[in-house]
Amino acid sequence: MSALGKAPAGVRPYSSTAPFFELIFERNARMITHMILTILMVLGAGIFRLAAHQFGWWNIAPVAAMALLGGMYLGRRYALWIPLAVMAVTDIVLNMQMGYPMFYWPRGFDYAAFLLVGLLGLWARDRKLPTKISAAIATPFLFFFISNFAVWLFGMSLANAPYAKTFSGLAECYAAGLPFLRGTLIGDWSFMALFALSALLLRRTAGERSRWLVAEARA
């Protein structure tokens, strides 16, 4: 700076507030990117769920992943009900296609598990990456244990008889559900890995865009 407080000719003045505005740009870009990506992927998961049943890919639909990502990245006002609405709509469509009632009350346990996973996402959203990864790993198991507990209470065994309401009956129910757990793991973990990769690529693009905006603001 010259003695008069003006920058020499040909030199851009640098504002001490520039790093602050750069941080704001990058933070807002990251939040908006995550929210848009989450909405698109939750809707995409719902569409995939409908398509998976058409192709006979049972239990591969990333149901629990929808709830977790919604809890982590959607606005708190929408974090639970948008994934829940997508699940409810796809449930109604699938039940109508297969000739089932639009809703039967034991299914409420699955919705309770869905909401619990969403709350797990809300809890993990402001925590560090290892906590989020742990939540992602635990999500399909949490959904499996709760949903199969409902099957034990109200469903039928492979022998088309009610499960014995004993510990051995509960163990039998969980053992019968293990083949379905594989599809749940594939669907949820693949979906969340795709989300993480997409978020990384979009964040890099958004970061470059925010730095360009800051450079323009400095000019």
C-alpha cells in the first residue's frame, strides 16, 4: 500500500474479509449440493425400488439408506418426512400391483425402523466422518433386526405356521431372514457409496465454483 492508503497501480487490493466470504461461499455451496443430491437420490431410490420388484430383485432396494441420508443431509424440517413419503408411496404402488391391502398394521414396525434410522442420521449429521461411516454400516442391520422382530411377532415361518413366541422361535425367524439381509446390505451400502462418490465429485465442482466467485468479488 502507498502512503496514501491506495494500492499501487496494477495491484489488486486484498480485503481481510475475503477468507471469511470464501468460507461462506464454500459452506453454502456444500450444503446446497448435499441437499439437492439427497433429494434426487431419495427419489431415485424410490424409483429403483419399484423397478427392482419388476425384475424380481427382492430386498435390494435401498430403503434404509433413504432414511439415513435424509436424516444426515436434508433440512431438519424435511429430513424425516420426505424419505418416509417416498417409502409410503412406493409401498402403496407395490401393494396394489401385488393385490395386497394398501396398508396393514404390522408394517408399522418397518416404518418405526425407518424413522429410527432417520433419527440416527439426524444425530450423526453434525458429527465427524467416522461417526457417519459407522452409522452407514449399522443402518441395514438395525433395519433388519427391527423388521424381522415384527415378522416373528406377526408373520409366518417358512413352514407357513406362526413362529413360536420363544427365544428359539425368534432365532429361527432371524435365521430365515438372513438370505434377505444380503440383498439389504447390497442395496443400502451400494446406494450410500454412490452417494458419497457423487457428493465428492459435486463438492469439488462446487468448491471450484465458489473460488471463482470469490476471485470475481475481489476483482
